[in-house]
Amino acid sequence: MKHYLNHINTAIKKYWDMPAFTNFGAETLTYGEVAAGIEKYHIMFKECGIKKDDNIALCARNSAQWGVAYLAIVTYDAVIVPLLPDFLPKSIVELTCFSDCKMLLVDNDIYRGLGKDEESLKMYDTKENFIGIYNIMTKNVQRSYSETFTKVAADLEQMFAKKFPNGVTADMVDYSKSDKDMDRLALISFTSGTSSAPKGVMLPVRSLSSNMRFAHAAIPAIPGGRILSILPLAHMFGMTFDFLYPLTIGGSVTMLTQKPTPARLLAALAEVKPFMFLTVPMVIEKVFKSKVIPTLRKPKMRILLAIPGINKLILKAVRNKLYNTFGGNLIHGVIIGGAALNKEVEDWMKKMKFPYCVGYGMTECGPIISYCDYKDFERYSCGRLVRPLELRIDSTNPAKVLGEIQVKGDNVMVGYYKNEEATKAAFTNDGWMRTGDMGLFTKNDTIFIKGRCKNMILSASGQNIYPEEIEDKLNNMPYVLESLAVGRKNAIIGLIVPNWDAMKTDGVTKEDLEKMLRDEIKKINVDLPAYSRVNDIELRTDPFEKTPKQSIKRFMYQ
């Protein structure tokens, strides 16, 4: 297995003058310019006394500057601690202190938030060996605990010019590492998760290298091909496949530096025309529920869709329009991860032969566990196991009886940072990592996920209820944006966030909707076992609180 940094080393030298990172609507950095930026950070790290295996935190929104800072840390052989920009200022300070980081790299927005929480920033005053906070956008020291750091940052351009009087050239680049260095700690990822206490996932070099080995084998390289990155790069899904993978093949990554509003996203897709598009179910479901499904549900359309031949022409037309909405160049399709895809949406995607697949992974695997090319993808599945990763189902019949999905292999983390108890709980006695997901595993290596172990509701009669299956049905009801199924006093309650705007447009009142949904619940319950039927619903005014990857924080609504 090849060290993932050796792929990056080769790509930077080979694609020197090609675009590497673009801030959408703003500047572009070539591979050569990225290399020059990396060298400046290396000078700063060295002069400030940072050593190999020291920890450095990076907390910023997606940008070309984030990419340069990330690469500078990992090629220096420091341990990167990427923090999600949605963390509260207090959490950012606490996590950098907890993870023993020597430095925190931020952007303007993050530091602005930190600056409003002076009380939390005081934690750095007593943190031994913490050098300070550096702004990757302005190239300024925002807070210094070292005179050396302040001086080096101020003189960095002159120091760089002295070391490279004629600039950095491709022959000077050498980030190559030993392929035997696989067990060295490369990254600590603090997931937001759906619990109130994030854990620091420790990923070794072998995890990132194994993910690159898979990507190169499963997704044919398109040098110069463009990627549109909308997922948070501090999250492993986005980091690995929207950032590291395209960089290792000579790809060009366009970053949405602002939140992907529908208008901004559509404009970026039209301009970038990505050869593949990574996203989460919520984005796809919003497109379908707002644009596609309402059209296909119209009475006249239903009649036409029932006519052989005509139905194919209609679905083809809808498919082509949708395909062009995503840029019209999806050679490797739309890759969906992070949560289950709504079944009605998936049914329509399959009917119109839209190029999509749903993958499965988790931060603890850096992240990939399963994937399948859209041409071979089986509906409702999460693709096929990524070999040589091993997988087993903790049940008597893995293909038919639900059990916890457990994995073993190069992708798997070494544990949680300074948390032996959580690390021990994450593994079985014989060394398999518990994913916490319930699923099935068929003979052709296909995985079907049915829910989370910790989300499971135990009925009064002792039956296991997986709320995700109920929620999938609730989300198909009229005017429902999102839902949660929770257990209260031996009853299943559906918490529902309606589309209030659509209701207002259509003249539907809250009372109208409640009656409509209760009628729908009766229909849904017919198809559900008696022990998992929905007993009542509650309408919510505000959306559910979510993690950066748009998973609902369930613990807040039990």
C-alpha cells in the first residue's frame, strides 16, 4: 500500500501549472502555488519550534487557503486536528486544548467568533506550549503566546524569499514518505455526531492511505477534471473524496466558501460541471421534493406515466433536465453519503436511470466502508464492501437477520484520543470495531443498513423498533420537510417539521394539515407491524438541530 502523501507528492510535481484549488467566484491556486504556500508554513512551523508528530488544529470554512494549510501540516509530519467550523467558539478552544495542539489556524469568521468569547480564550493563557492563533486568510497572527511566533509571522515573506530567491520549483518538492510508516498517527477528527460529547477519532496513515488505494481503484482518474466541494472539508467524507482524492489525480477542486444556498449551488454546478458530485441526502431530497415529485404526482402526469412508452419519454426528459442541473458532466455520478436516502426519492431516481449511488462510511474508518459504481448499484443498499476491509454482522443469519455491522482492517482507527473507556467500548473482545449500525450483508458483498443501534426503540412488548424506517414513511407525507419517530410512554410519536411556506402558498392551515397528516398516518400504519405503528404526531415550528453533515441531533428530542 502506498503512503497517501506519496500520491500528493507525485501529483504536485506532475501537474505543477494546472489549477488545484479555486474559491468559487474568486482566486485559483495552481499546484505550484500550493507548493509555495506549503513551504511558507513549513518555515513558520520550524522557526516556531514545532516538531514532527506535534498537533496543529485547523478550523476554517472551505477555501483554497484551507487546502494549503491542511497540506502544509500533513507534509510537515505534524498531526492535523481539523475542527468543524460549526463548533461553538468555546468548543474550539476546549478541543484545541484537550488535543494538546501547539497552534490553531483559523479564518476571519472563526476568529471573529472566538474574539467574542474572551472568557473561553483565557484557557490558552495557562496552556503550556500553545504558540498562538494564525489567520490563514490574512496571514496574520491573531493571538500570540510566543515572541518568536509574532516575529516569524511578520518576517515570513522575507524568510521565504531568502530561502527561495528564485521561487519554488517542481524539482524542489519532496513530500515523499516511507510506505512502512503506516501506523504513525496522521489525524485526530472530532466528530460532532448526534450525541452531546464529541470524541477525537485517531486515524493512522494507513487509514488515509487505504482510502486512497480504494479511490484510485474504484474511481478512474480524470486529470484536470473538476470537483465542486460543498461538504465540510473538516469532515472525513468531504476531506477524503472532495479534497485528497482529486488532489492525488491532478483534479481541480472548486470550494464554495459560503453556505450552499440553492441559488449559489446551482450557479456553481453550472459553472464547474463536476465529473462527480458528493452530497448528503438532504440536498437531493430537497431538489426532488420541491421540483420533481410535485410534478410527477399531478393527476395528468400520473395518467401519462401509466402509459407504456410515454412514461419512458417523460422520465427521460425529467432525468435529462435534472442531469443538466448538476452540470451535465457526471461521469462518475452523484455519490450520496452521511445518512439514508428517502425511499420514494430513490425509487424515482432508479426509474429515470439517474446516475447515483449511496455509499457508507464513518469517521472511524477514514471514512469508507462500502461503495459501488452507479451502474452496478442496488436500490436501497449502501453499495458493496470495500475490500480488503473485512465485515461481519452480529446475527445468526447476516443476509436475513439484522445485527450490528462490525469491521476490521487498514481503514479502522486506532482509538479515541485520551479516552480509553470509549476506545475499549468501540471494539469487541476479538478486535472488530462496532459501527453502531444495524444491517444485513448479502453474498455479493452488498450492505443494507436498517438503523442505528442507539436509535433503536424498545417497545412495551420487547420488540426492536428502528425509527429510520418509520421516518422514511413520514417524510413522504404532504408538506413534511423532516421528521423524527420517538418513543414516549410506550407509544411512537411522530415529530414533524412542516413546510410552512408551501402550506401558506397553497392556503393550507395548521388545522388542515393536522387532519391531513392524521389521515395519512392511518394509511402508513396499515403497512407497519402493530408494535411500531405511529400513535400520534406533533408539529414543530422550527427545524431540528443538526450536525454539520445534516444529521438530526436525536438526543435533543427524546
